[in-house]
Amino acid sequence: MDHVSDAPKAPVKSTRPDWITTATEPLDPSIPVNDYDGFAEEYSAENESSLLNAYIERPAMIALAGDVNGHHILDAGCGSGALAAELRERGAIVTGVDASAGMLAVARRRLGDDVELRVADLRDPLPFADGTFDDVTASLVLHYLEDWGPTLAEMRRVLKPGGRLIASVNHPFVEWISADPRPVYRETTSYTDLWTFGGKSFPLTFWRRPLHAMTDAFSEAGFRLSAISEPKTAPGAPEAFSGLSFMCLVGEAGIAGSSAG
């Protein structure tokens, strides 16, 4: 019997915000890549109420976090603080880190002075002691990294035994079904999008990887995966969306030196 594949014969149209396009021309060398400082205010305003962020990704992260009352949570890559604000409303004690000082300035206005915020690049060691946090959230940040290993190891280090890493990333199938030319699914490769605000385009580079590379990275860092989810649109969304967008993963930190399996 011939094998029948459900994969589309050609890339299909992907639902994306109209301010995001795939970079097809050589980038302007005068504009830095992944420069959130350059559009922090504009992006924060978009993130506040956009379909993908406010009605799909953020509600999924909050649902996976569950009851966080009294939990010490590191919001890694906290951006302008939208997720941190919701976690705090639910009783969490939140610390936020982000590589962009501009995004943290917006977060400071939102959160006030009772939330600790620090500039930190997630590719570097985290500025916290071992076992500091009950949970780590990583909202749409890991896909900026080529190598998840050192970052996940640091997140594991600052978690208490049994603590959780709750992460969201671009779904690994989205680029494969929509990009033209289609990337090789099993390879970890980079791509660049242009985000346009106020008539100016800003390049952002992301790393796509297959699902097995994601789960392997969690296991190798000492996490036991307890959930993998594909979020649906939350009630009250301004429009319907039935396509793929993000994937969420929850990893539980084992006892140091023990097997994640």
C-alpha cells in the first residue's frame, strides 16, 4: 500500500499579524537585529491586546501555571511585563529579567517598584542563587536562542527541586507548513522576519527546531516534561483562529544529579 501523507503539497498561507513579513532582501546593516529597545513602546502596545498574545499565548501560560499564590516566580524574558502582571494578580512574587532595557522600562511603569526587574541576557548565567524560585516562566523567548542547553541548565539551577519551567515557543510546524521554500523540518535553522511599526521595519531573527530537539533539550537539562500543549483561542477573542501558533511545554525540575527520565 502506498504511503499517504497529510502534509500539504506546497506551503500554505499562515495567519500572521499584518505588521510581520518574512525578510526577503539583504538586511540594512545600520539597523541592529533583535533590537527591542528600538520599538519597545510600539511592540508593548501591540502585545497588550493582539489576538496571538492576549487571547492565545498568555491565557495558555496562565492556565498552565495554575495556582501560583505565594510562589516565587522568575519571568525570564519578561518583556514589558504583561505576563508578570497577571502572575502577580494571582498572588505570585515575581522577578523579571530581560535583555532589553527599553522593554524593562515599560515593565517598570506597569508593575511599579515592588517587582524586581533586571537586565539579563538568557544566554548568560542568571544572577540568582541555586534553588531561588518555585517556577520559571519563559514566554516566547527560547526561539531566539540557537542553543537551548546552557539557558535551560541555568533555569534548572535556579529552580527548587520539583519546581517548574513553563515555556511557550513558536510552534515547530508553523514555518514548515508556511515558509517558501520550506525548511528541512529535522534541522535547527534560523530565519528573519521584519516587524514594522510607524513605517520603520525592524529585523528579528528566530531559530526553528523540530519537536524532538525541544524535548531532548528539556530532558538533557534535568527536566521531566509533564505537559506539551497547543493552545486554543481563549473566549472573548475579537476574531476566530483555528490555525497553529504556539506550543507550550512544562518541565519539572528533578533532584540535582538524578535522571530526568
